[in-house]
Amino acid sequence: MTGYGQFCPIAKTMEVLDERWTVLIIRELLAGSHHFNELRRGVPKMSPALLSKRLRSLQRAGIVMRLGDGNRVRYELTPGGKELGPVVMALGEWGIRWRTQLGDEDLDPHLLMWDVHRSLDLDAMPDGRTVLRFLFPDVERTTREWWIVVQGTDVDLCDFDPGHDVSVSAESSLRTMVDIWRGELAWQPALRSGDLTLQGPQAVRRALPHWLKLSAFAHVPRREPEPVG
Amino acid sequence: MTGYGQFCPIAKTMEVLDERWTVLIIRELLAGSHHFNELRRGVPKMSPALLSKRLRSLQRAGIVMRLGDGNRVRYELTPGGKELGPVVMALGEWGIRWRTQLGDEDLDPHLLMWDVHRSLDLDAMPDGRTVLRFLFPDVERTTREWWIVVQGTDVDLCDFDPGHDVSVSAESSLRTMVDIWRGELAWQPALRSGDLTLQGPQAVRRALPHWLKLSAFAHVPRREPEPVG
DNA sequence: CAGTATCCATTTCGATACTG
DNA sequence: CAGTATCGAAATGGATACTG
């Protein structure tokens, strides 16, 4: 059986949303991904076969539309799908308050860089080309080093050296950068403690924290930590 | 694998909530069920083994506490669990707007009567004993006829005749009563069309709609129906 | 780019019956 | 009241490779 056999609206919603990965695909669509391979980068651990299957489920459920777009395919949220925005935000707000323990396996550099690259504040960045480089020395070779090339409204994420001059380079453990992204660690303390180091002209080092906009949940009020001792 | 391998707070939330039935158990706890067999009545199509398993998952996730209560067992939401209240409401609000097609298999009389019996407005009801009777002629014999016996703050739901005088009796198809419960059909039109008939003294027939408080989602604004033709 | 195809180990879960 | 025990059918979905 796939449904719950209940008329309860919560049950009817969960019939759609309780399928594994489904909510994360909706999150990606809300975040502005529209093409299959964009969606894949937001759920890098999902197989393409399964993504394809879920997209079909979401179409049947009236949440996603599949449109032609030139000779490409474009996925869009329907009005009903867009109305899941506040629901998905509520899920994330709860998560950042109550699901704070991240295992090492949760620290996916692909997703981090995908998130960072798409939420840069382009208006705050200078004209011409800017290249950000990120180095996570504690991560395996193939995902250790990343570049984001910004030019106008073009933002490219590379896991190989694109060959341009680097404007500013950031080095930290992967966990430190995730903590910063999630709003659990501020730039200044990270820099002062040495967990994060920046290289580049001082003006650019100073500007970087204004260019990276952090997670949509970074500013959610946190609960008091448990009293210790 | 059970997790998503993502630091995203939405993903971390869904790791807990995407397990089948889990959100419905949280709904029941939010609605005020605390004992195993109360919870069962709110998820009547779930096997007790699976309910037991889910309750253990929810404890591990820090959402539910299992407490002794005399020689009974009592399940309570933790503070984190209680904070899922708005999240679950958001899920239901979306559902009542966008998941409006109910199959016959969604019309579970057990759940309907369980819902109705626990949301009576006791303050609006008279002192002494009141007995409500519901009859769904289109439903199979064993779940066709229900009685709710109210006495003070005691509310008992029976699927057999408790033997008291009936104060007011309601007869309708199961779907009609579900539609009323969900706020899709108002009492007056249902009575006028004959989909619903009441028997009993006029004062009590008039009072009944004030005694039944309807679903928590009955008053959610609905979207415009699709234009037809 | 946008998916399919295939395979199979693993998990899930519904049904039913039973227990202290 | 509050669960366990057991079983088998069905589905899930991860890995990998391939396609127009």
C-alpha cells in the first residue's frame, strides 16, 4: 500500500512527501534549479534513475511540471508546489534548531559548494571577473579544492582549476565551512581561532563574508544549549 | 542507508519525518493521545508492531518520551517534539488546499469517529449524560453505527449500543460526514439537501453543530476551484 | 543534456497471532 | 493495557553502465 487510508489532510500530504528524497527535490526546485543535472547537483547522492522516478511522482501529484525549453527539459513547480515553500521552510527551521548533530557523512562538499555558489550576493561583488577558491585540506583529493568563477551574472562552480587568477582563497576544515554556512560559527571567531584562513588582498578578504549569503536557516533563532555540569 | 548524507536542515528533519506513519503519530500526540492504545485508534490501519517500532525511533530522535504512569505507560512529546506543532499544521494546511481528492479507501469511519469524539465542545454541552448516535448506512455492518456518550468530562466512543437513551441521532453517508468534518460541506446545506438527517428534539438538533468542533483544518481558506468548461 | 536499463541485496511492512 | 513474535510478499533503491 502506498497511501494511509485516511482523510486527514496531514496524512494526504505525507502520502506525497514521505517518499525518500522527495522533499529535497522540492527544496532544489524552490532554490531555483530547473534542469535535471542541476537537480542532481543538489541531491548528489541520489541516483539519476531515482531522481527521474521521483520527478514523475511529483508530476502525478501536481507539484511539478515538465516543460520543454528549447531542446532542453525544464522542471517547474506548479502553484501547488510553490505553496510548499513555507512548509519546507518550517521543516528546515525545526531541523536547524533540533537536529544539530552532524555526522562526518553529512558533510558533503559537493552540496556545500553548490549551495554557496548559488547564493552569492552578486550585487555586492565587483564588476569584471572574481574567482573564489576553497580548500578543505581534510577532504579526499577529488573534492578538496573548488573554484567559483563569477562574471556578471554568470556563476560557475568548478572542482578543477579553471586557470584564472584567484581573487581570494579560503582554507578550513570542511566542518568549519559547513558551520559557517549554517550560521553556527561566525566569520570573525573562525578567523581569529585559525580554523579559517583567507589569502588575498585585504580588501577582498574583508569583502568575502558579504559576498557569501549563508544558508536560508543561518539566522533562525537557536535554542539555549543544554546546561552543562 | 537511512540518512541523506546532507548537512541541510531540511534533509536532517526529513531523516526523521520521512519514515512512513511517523508524522501521523506525532499528529496524534499533538492531538492529546498519550497511551499506546489511544495512539492505535488514531492510526487504525497501522500494525501494533510497527507503531511500537516508530515510537522507539521517535524516542531515539528526541521527539517522544516514554514515561511510567502508574502501572501504565505514557508517551509525551519532548520540547522538540512540541515544536513540531506548527510544522505539522503547515503540512495539513497544504493538504486541505491541494490534496482534495479523497478515495473511498480514505474514508475511515474509525478515524472519523475518533476525531469527532475527541474534539467535542464539552462546555457547550448540557450537564448530565448526552448520547450522540451516528449512522452511516453505506458502510459495512461492523462500522456502520457509532455512539458517543458524554458525561461531565468523560467522552466514550462505542461501536456498540451502550444502552442509553440517544439524545440526537445523525444519519448520512460516510463521505458526507467526512466532508462536514473537513469543512468542505456546511451543516445547513447538508441538512437542506437531505444528505444528512438528524433525529431528536429540535433544541438538540439545533445544538449539535455547536457541539462538534470540526477538523483543525476546516477553516483554512480554500483556493478557487478550477474554472470549468 | 536528460535521462534508461538492469540487477539484486536489503528493507519494509502488512497480516496474524500471541503474551505478561 | 501495552506491547512481541513471526513470516513472507513486495517494494525500495543503490550501484553501475549505457543511450539518443
